[in-house]
Amino acid sequence: LRFLDKSPFRNRMRRTDSEQARIEMKSFEETKYLRRYSELKSSIGSNV
């Protein structure tokens, strides 16, 4: 079991939390951008 402590897989497991948080933040930002774009596009379309 000692070899598991130094394996690259183990390091990947430690990084997962920060990577997951980064991915969630990026997803949130993209969703916010797309929602805003959609709102602007629909308001421009209704004004024409």
C-alpha cells in the first residue's frame, strides 16, 4: 500500500477538488454569459 501514496493517481486525487471548483466556476460564468446574450438577443429581436 505504500506505493499508492506516491503514485500519480494519488496526486490527481488531491487536485480533483480545486479542479472541480475551477470547472464549476467556469461553467457558472459561461451560463451567466449565455443567459445574458440570450436576453439581449431576444430584446433586440422584439424591438425590430
